[in-house]
Amino acid sequence: MIKENALKYLGHTGQQITDEMESLLDECIREVKQVSQPKAVSRRFELFGALPQIKELGLSLPGDQIREAFLQCSHCLFIGATLGVTLERKVKYYEKSNMTKAAVMDAVGSAYLEAYCDEYEEGLGYPNRSYRLCPGYGDIPLSLNREIARVLDVGKTLGVTLTPDHLMIPQKSMLGLIGIGTPERKKQCGQCVMREDCVFRKRGQRCY
């Protein structure tokens, strides 16, 4: 699955890949796993109302996408994860000597982070949960990263910092929300607010 998702991030649409590319992908997957230092953290909060709200934080969660995904949910998880700074340094190293490998490493890193987050979520033991929603996608404002980072104290727990524009350092990091109490664990293109502009959909693919 890591290789399949990495190819998707590279813009692959099903065409035959060369033996050379296959070998490079395998090499990058091994290297990403070796240098990554994955960590994750989460906190659970009770939800109130249709907006929905987290009274404990005095926070209304913004966006139609969150409201629809959390419609049946009683609680939500704030979740954060990172692959660490070592991987980012390795990608930057290859950017100076081998841009092709740097691009593949970057795509593999994204796919590995996604797989790690999925595994972490499974280990939390919530069978009825929504898919992961992340600030910056759909109509969820990127600024929500700031609140999630504060609540999870990601500087101490994950070694992640935020830029003034709410982006994460290291880049292979994730902040998101998961609804608890709904069986709707799969994303659906027809319900996505990005369906008209989605790059993956235009290529005949899905982001999930």
C-alpha cells in the first residue's frame, strides 16, 4: 500500500513502471523506514450540538465537512503524528545530489506517514469512527492546526513546530480530527467539498 500511494502522489495513473523505478521505490521505502522516527499523540473530547462544539476547549469546530462527518458522533479525537526531522534532512540531502530520488523519497514519506497514522488509529480501539479530517483540506481552515497543536502540546510530545502560516515542521507531520461514534469510516467523493476541483478525481483516482 505504501508503494501504491507513493505512485499516486507522484502522479502515476496506472501506466507501466520501469524496473529502474520499481527498484528506486523499493530502495526509498527501505530508507524511509530506516531513518523515520514516527511518533503520535491523541486526546479525546466530548462533542455537543450540531456545529459541533467542544465545551471543554470553548471551541466550535469549523466547516461543513466536519459537521457532516461528525453528525452521528459523541466524541472526537485530536490527533497528531510525525516521522521526525531526520527524514526531512535526508530528503534535503538528496535534493542537492539526486532530485529524482528526492522526489520519490518525499512521496514515499507521505505514504508512510499515512500508513503509520492508520495503524496508530487502529491501535486506539475505536471501531466506530470517522475518517481522518485535516486542516487545510476541503473547507477546514488551516488555522485550526494552531488549536490542535496547542491542545496536544506537539512541541513537547512530537517535536513539531508551526510556522506563522500554520504549516508544520517537520513537513512529514499531521494534525487532524476523528469523530467517534459513527460507522462512516470511508471517505466518499460525492460528499466531499473538493469534488469539483480534486486533482486525484480528475485523474480517475481517489485520495483514499
